[in-house]
Amino acid sequence: MNRWFVTGIDTGVGKTVVSTILTHYAKADYWKPVQAGDLDASDSGFVRAHGYSGGRIHPERYAFATASSPHQAAACDGKCVVLDDFELPETNQSLVVEGAGGLLVPINQQEFMIDLVLKLDLPVVLVIRDYLGCINHTLLSVEVLRQRKIKIACAVFNGDFNPWTESLLSARFGNEAPILKIPYLTSFCRENIQEIGSTLQTALF
């Protein structure tokens, strides 16, 4: 039984795609602790539609309609996210937990997504896409994970990378964590999920 917390260096880098692939391949349960924005097309709904393989989709602990950081989205609903409200779902299956945004996205005025990672005590799958600024965002993410002594189970390079960027980042991870390279998916179906998922064997299992 494996458990991972999927996070990214920024929003929109492919956390839900990677979570879907993991959920499908590991026949794992899926849990999105905080959903902020587009509740009719939530990340849980995406995983259910594309990656469901017999595991359970656990309900969000908090779900807010406003597409923003959780602390702002909660305030718009007259609520506040409380870190102690989060407990891992009970399951005998493997579990994929997907964060919101990056590690220092605030969940309230004092605490951040990385504090949730620490509370749940899970290794991290760090999703990275190549864009102007991604080196800075990646190195900052790795640095804060190291400072908090959080294990990086795997780094996922999502899509094509400039060779200079890929070389520098690969050297930064060194032997600390395996690197998984996946193509950027313009379409999403069970066939390409399975194809990409098969590469996870050496990275995570």
C-alpha cells in the first residue's frame, strides 16, 4: 500500500493529470483535501471520469466556489480552513492526495499547503512544467521540502523541457529522488494513462 501527496511548483502544471495517472496505475483511492473553484468540474470529478479503477474518490474536506487560494476562497464563503480538520481517509487501498497550487499556497492566514503535507506525513510527488521561471520555482520548492525534511518520492517532468533547464534541474535532484518524464497530454484517455503509468514502476514502486 502506497501513499503520496501530489504537489507542484505552481498552479496549472499538471497535478491532476499526474494524480489521475497514479490513481489509475496503482488502483488507488483519491482525495483532494481542498477544492477552490469550479465545483461542477472539480479535480475529483476529473479523476473519476478519467482514472477511476476501483478505488474510492473521497469527498473534499473543504470545497469553495471561488477560484483563488484556499484562504481567500474560504473567506468568500464566510469560513476558515482549520489544519486540525484534516485527517487521512480510512482505506485499505493505496492513496493519492492532491494539493491545491504549490507548497506555499496559504490555507489560512498562518498556515500553508506544506503544513498540510507535514500533518498528513506523506512523501511528495513534485510536478514540474517548463516555463519562464520554472527553475526558480522548482529550486525554491525543493529547498523548502528539504528544510522541512519532507521526502520527495518522485519528480515529474511534465511535457517538453529546454535541455538547459532539464540538465540543471536533473542535477539538482541528483540521487535524492527519481525523475519521471511524461509527455504533455493534449487528449486524455485510458490508453495513454496506461502507457504513461507503466513508466511509474521504476520511479515509485
